[in-house]
Amino acid sequence: MKLTRRRVIIGIVVLVVCAALVSRSPQQEQGTATPVVITRAATSMATPRPAETATSTATATLAPSPIEAPTQARPSPSPAPAITIELIRLTSPITRGSDASLQVRTTPGARCLLSYVTPAGKSSEAQGLGPTVADGNGICAWTWRIGANTTPGRGRLQVSVDGVGQGYEIEIQ
């Protein structure tokens, strides 16, 4: 009788612990676990008295768990503002042998790049073309010389700002 009673008590304790583990909330998994309180009713680990029988019961009581607050959606980070390229100034038409200039407005501090393809379809390597950084007002500016032997016609300018491109035509006379 004594051996059977201990098995029952151990079995109940195991069941209570398993039930507590299965019913853990996400808050409890983060370290705020609700304690499990096991109480015994009409049982004792001491030698049973003659009046006790194997039908003694053990009960488990779970302490109340905190009420979970509804999960609030976290605001997603606001997307980076769209890159804009606004034409401020372009010298066109321009006479061969003169200095051309181009100014655009974009985001302050943006990396800007200007490339130029002549009317003959050749990529220009003129001094003044290439990379620059927008100033505190967002202005990117370039000045370069149109070669005296440049074929008259329409050339093509390409401005790139942080990977966003905008094309312009320049008339060479």
C-alpha cells in the first residue's frame, strides 16, 4: 500500500509539472514564469495511519498568471525619402570651345556623378565631369570644356545620384 501511494503522488507531481511546462506563455519563456504551487490534501509522506486509504488525493494549484497585454504592432522604419534630381541650370545650346555647366538639386550630401557622350557617340573624359557631392543645399555642379573639334549636334548628359539616374540633352553648335 505504501509503495502504491508514493507512485500515485509522484505520478501526480509529474503530471502537474508537465502541464505547467506545456501551458507556459511567451512571457513565461522570457523569464517571468508563474510559479507552480503543489499542495497536498489529506496525504502525507509519513507512514500511513490506519484510517488512510489509497484513495487519498493530491491536488495541484497554479498561481494566477499575469494577463497578457495585446501585442502592439511595432512601427516599421520609415522608408528613405525618394531621390529627386531637379535641373537648375544647363548651358545649352553651347558653342564648341566654350565651358558648359550643369547644376542639379537633390538631397544634401548625396553622391552625384555626371557623364557626357558627345554627338559623335564618344564618352567624354573632359576635366570637370565625374563624381561630386551635393552641398548643404543639395546642389551638385559641374563645369567642363566642350572641345573645339567636337562634332556639332546633340550630346547626352547622364546624372546619377546615389544610383538614381536622369538624362539630359545638350546642343553643341
